[in-house]
Amino acid sequence: MDRGSVPFHAWMILGAAVVAVSSAGAVLQSIDTVPPLLRMSWRLQATSLVLFPFAIIQWNRMDEEIRSNVLLPQNMMIILASGLCLFLHFGTWGWSLVHTSLTHSLLFVTAHPLVFVIGGAIIGRPLLRKQSLGALIGFVGAALALVSVSNDAEVTLLGDLAAFAGAIAIVGYLSAGRELRSWMPLFIYAFPVTLIAGIFLTLSSMMLEGTGFDEISSMSTFGWTDLVWLPAVAYLALGPGLIGHTGINGVLKWLPPIVISVSVLIEPILGTFIGILIGTADYPDYWTLIGGSIIMIGLYLVITAEESEQFDDTEE
């Protein structure tokens, strides 16, 4: 794609989407009196309500053949699996936000390109040299960042591992999306997946955190409707939920995935800065800065490996 053919508003949308996605962790940490699973269920409940009318509009505009494909049992199972992966992603990431620093949580939860490389190696898929190098560099950075476990009271090994588990879970979500989004309209896919994840988070919160339907409070299933919490949850639904994720999917019309993937690498840096501004994060320590920088270098190499390999092939 010729860079000159990309309209200016596509870059504006991408910029707004990256800022919106990056702000989610800091805003979620600001809801600090609400249990982690419950606050994540609030976010996805509200996001589902925002996505619902768009899904209805797209459903009414779809032709009968696409509707029939959506309702095929195998595609419904993929949607269910995607929703379960999204539930695991938000559940583990939400827990990590309570048990480690915001910077560490964002660094490890965005490390899913490393998970793709590890998974490919496990199943015997040949790795590009740049991917292997990127993975090695990424793990060196992670090891250095983990030195903060002993230096920073906010950082814990379990919290970092929970964030990385969130990265593993998002791989399943992305793989399902890759399977279905080639033909399925955006909101027809996003709404049921978000709703499924929200339902499982709600049930998990009820079983593990003791939340319920009794009254509107910080321990209530629908407590986000209280004016105390509504502004933050509404922002999470409209900002990271709609502008962020929908914007990123939308600019795929003009920008190649590699540009978007590299742009999202700024999330740990921007998210930490937003957290510092609103008072939910402290300045990262020396080891986090060094290790985090090395992790992002490794992620950059993994993300750009396939593109550079294709370029080399065309040169030969």
C-alpha cells in the first residue's frame, strides 16, 4: 500500500484509538475499591450495550447467506471460544492490575507476539530468524524487568505472570478473529464475543468475589450504573471499547496490520504516563525501564519479521 494513498483521517483515527486503548489500565486502576473481576465485568457489560445497536444495524443489512454462515454450529463455537478467551484475558489482566504495577501489567499483557512465536515453535512451525532473535531479546528484557520484584513493593511475580497469562489468552481471541473477521461484519463478531466474556466475568465475580444483585454498590453486579462509577465505566466502554478497538479494526481499511501492530507497542509507555497523570501509577524503577525497553525492541522484531522477510524475498 502506498503511504501517500492513506487519508489523513486514518492516522487521526489510529492515534485516537491507541490513546484510548492505552488509557484503559490507568482508568481501571482508579476503580480501586471494586474487586478486579467485577470491574472487568462492568467494563464488558457497558461495552456490550454500546455495541448492541451497531450489531442490530449490521444484522438487518446483511444478506441471507452471511446470516446463515454466522449461525452455522462451527462458527458459533468459534464465537464462543473467542468469548471464553476474552474472558480469560480480562480476568487475568484485571487481577494483575491489583497485584503488580501498571507498567509491568501493560508490558506483559501486550507481549502476545512472543506467545505466537513460542506457540509456533511448540507445534513445529518454522521460525524466521528475526522472530527467534526478537523472542530471545524479549525474554532477556522480561528477566531484567522482573528484577523489580525485589526492588519495587508494587511489583509481584504472580501479578506479572497473571498479566502474561492475559497475553496468552488474547492469542486465542485474535486467532478466532482472524478466522471469522475475513467475512463476518465487525459488530456481528464483536458484540456476542464481548457479551459472552462479560457474562463469564460476572458469574466468576459472583462465585469468587461474593458479588450479587442485592443493591447498587461496589459489590453489586450492576453497580456501575451508580453515578459514582458510571463516568469511569462509560469512558471504558466508549473510549477503549468503541473508539479504541473498533477504531483499530476500522483503519485496517487503509493501513496494513504491521503499521497498527507497531503503533500499539506504545501502549505500555503511554499507559504508564496516563496513570502517572491521574495518580494511579508511579514512575517505573531503573530495571523496569531497561527491561521494558528491551521487551519492546524484541516485540518490534517479532512483529516486523514476516514483513521484512517478504521484502528480502522480493529483492532476490
